[in-house]
Amino acid sequence: MSEWLSGKLFIYAIGFTAQIFFSARLLIQWIQSEQVKRVLNPELFWKFSLLASFLFFVYGWLRDDFAIMLGQTLTYFIYIRNMQLQGSWERLHGVLRLFLWIFPALIVIYSYNNNQIDINRLFRNEDIPFGLLIWGSFGQVIFTFRFVYQWIYSESRKESSLPMGFWILSFVGSLMILSYAIYRKDPVLFLGQSFGFIVYSRNIFLGINEKKNDAK
């Protein structure tokens, strides 16, 4: 059992499960948006985002992949904030909310136990050339900045929204991460971004049509 838990099968299972939830959030948002022909922002989008981010952070840590961990660290709390703005965060049990708040800190504490500085593993992973690590990290920064932009936009309006800039940044960041996934030979990243790329493109198209209709 312990050998299976430490094997690639278990690690990939976590990664694919995270991508299923990432894809499910986009599928739900896409279907609901297509029904009304405009971009919507459903509660399940943020609930699935937080759950997927939780799992994907663990996946990146198990894979010693700094680029993945960086992206999830930056967006994790933005997902929580959007749930707060929509009122769904308060409906979670208090113990669960506390655990979700401190989870990233627990990972950091565990990573540095026994005087083992795991950050060296992240930056000196022989399977990831340094140039590729920089490219992947930059792609994650762009991909993550979409949520920073979305957060600022939502805070200014005091409601959770998914503006056009969010989808454009998603499109660009997804292209970079797809190329990173190909060189990294990471099927989890590749499959997840391939589906997302289609949804990002479609939401940009819906957003453009929505603006045209509003201008009429």
C-alpha cells in the first residue's frame, strides 16, 4: 500500500482529479452562458475552483513542480474571496473554513520538517531544465494574473464577475502552459489546458457578441 501511495499512479490520480474539477467548473460556466448567450458567473465555478486548487497544489508539491505550486498559491485565496462575495463561503462548516485557510501554511511547515529545505528540490529538479522552469512559471504568472485582475474588478463592483480581460489572460496563459506541458511531458497539464483553451476562446466570442448587442 505504501509503495502504491508513493508511486506515480497515485500522484497522477490526484492531478487528474484536480483537472476534472477545473474542467467541470468551465463546463458548467460554459453551458449556463450558452443558454443565455452571455458570460455568467455561477457559484459552482468558485466552489470547484477551490477544490481543484487544493488538489492541484498537492499534485505540484508531489511532483516537485514549482510552476504549478506558484500558480495555485496565488489563486487559492482569490477563489475564497469570490465565494465570500457570492455568499457561499459562509455556508461551509466553520472547521472546514479554518482548515482551508491554513492549508497552504500546513504544507510549508511540513515541507521544512526535519531540517529538509524542500525548496532546493523545486528549483533543482533534474527533470525540469531551468529555462523551462522560468517559461512555465511565467506562463503560470500570466494565467494567475487573470484572477488578480478579476479580483480587482470584482472588488471595485462589490460583486463577483468574470470580465473580458479575465478570458483574454486565460487564453494567453493557457497557450504558454500548454507548450510547457508538452516539453514537460505532463499529461495532466496538457489535457486540462486543452479543454480550457476551447472554453476561453468561446467566452471571448460570447463577450464580444454581448458587447455588440449592448451597443445596438
